[in-house]
Amino acid sequence: MLISKADGTREAFDGSKLTRSLERSGAEAAVAQRILDDIERELYEGITTQEIYRRAFVRLREHRRPAAARYSLKRAILDFGPSGFPFEAYIAELFRAEGCEAKIDQMIKGACVEHEVDVVLKKDGTSTFVEAKFHNAAGFKTDLKTVLYVKARVDDIAAEFKSRGERTTVRGLVVTNTKFTSRAAQYSSCAGLEILSWEQPRGLNLHDRIERTGLYPVTALTTLSRREKTSLLGNRVVLCRALPQETRALAAAGVSGKKADEVLAESGSLCAAENLK
């Protein structure tokens, strides 16, 4: 049975991939198998990966909401919206959790011109200048053109640092919530430009980093509606763990009383150490 991927290509359905992703999200093996059995009975030629995800998510949510929230993590990032700010702020928080100093929306002087940099990271004498490329659809990829201009920008900044006699090591990093094209990845590897995507680099990709730090976005919560999530993001509330201190933002989103208790309970369960994988 061939299924349609987000980038338009097709591949044979592999049930083991589905059960692995469900179990990685925290579903018991028996639950993952039951969901797979249900999905396999409903498969049809050309069904999209998005539709398979939606059906699996609905079933998983019936069993365990925190697991469903983790299972929906990629979708949750896609739901950040068109402004780009939540993604930049989220990336900064991820690196802060890894011990970096992080600032967003910085103007940095280069040897030739000033550059607007999405995120600036500092750690152990190294300054990393980050370009955050957000896509709101899984099929979009960050291409060669993007990594080329980021490399040029980083080189200009490095030249300015050198002219001032600074000993800081300068690095460049391109982060995307989807994937890179093969040419973009090839060039980055050759040119010494770091990349970070949902799947790259292996073991240190975006998905792994989120699960390791436990920094789940508010868009992952199954108890919030799309409108409520958008309101929270508009008030610059990005992380689940921030919600207990953001009662005003919750109220502004129309979340109060019993609904607020449900949201905070799910957030607490999602962020609890024993639920992390």
C-alpha cells in the first residue's frame, strides 16, 4: 500500500514506523499495536501521512493525553504561525536549556554591513549566529539559497570580529522545523555551516533536543483550541512550563475556571520528568 508524503513523494506504508513513534511518545506497546491495527484496517491507496497522523492522534488522545501531545510535537511546531517570532523565541529557549546565553532579533555589525540575526548564542568563547527558517507546512524544505546567504552573512560578521582583534570563535547555524534539501545539506557540510532540522543531525536533531529538555510548546496541548493557542502565542507565551505563571495570558485567551485547570493539569503532566522520553 503506497502512502503520500508531505513533499509529494510516495512510499510503502511501514507499520513499524508508526508503532515506534507512538511508543516513543509514551504509548504502551499494546496501545500502539491496537492503534496500528485500527489504522491498517482503514488504509487506502494514496492516503496521506497527515491523514494517518490525524487518525493515530485521535486514538492516542483517547488513551493518554500527554502521549498524544508528544506525538503531535511536529504538528505543534508547524502551528506556531506565520510571524516567525514564536519559533525564534522557542529556539532561544532550547539553547538556554543547554547552557547557552541566547538573545533574539539582534543587529550585528559586519565588516561590510549590519545584519539582522534571529538568534545569537554565546557559550565557552563561541558566538553562534542563528538563522531560524520557519515553515508552516511539512512539505517545505530549506534550500541551498538560504544556506548560501547565511554563510555569507556569518563570514562578514567573522571578518568584523577579526578586524577588532576579538578572539571569539564565530559560527553559523541554520535551524528549520522541517527539512533541508540535499544540496543545502551538502553545501553546509562542505562550507562548515551547522544545520539543525527535525531529523538532522542524527541524535542532536530538533526533535531529540525538545524531548531531552522537556521544553514542549503550548501548541502541543490537546486541551487548547487553535484560537486559544494563537492568543497565547500573540502574548508571547510559547512554553507549556510557563503557563502556571501566565494566568493573565490564559484569561486573555478565554481560558479560565475548569478549562484553565484542565490545561494546567495537562501541561504539568506533559512537562513532568517521569513523562519524558
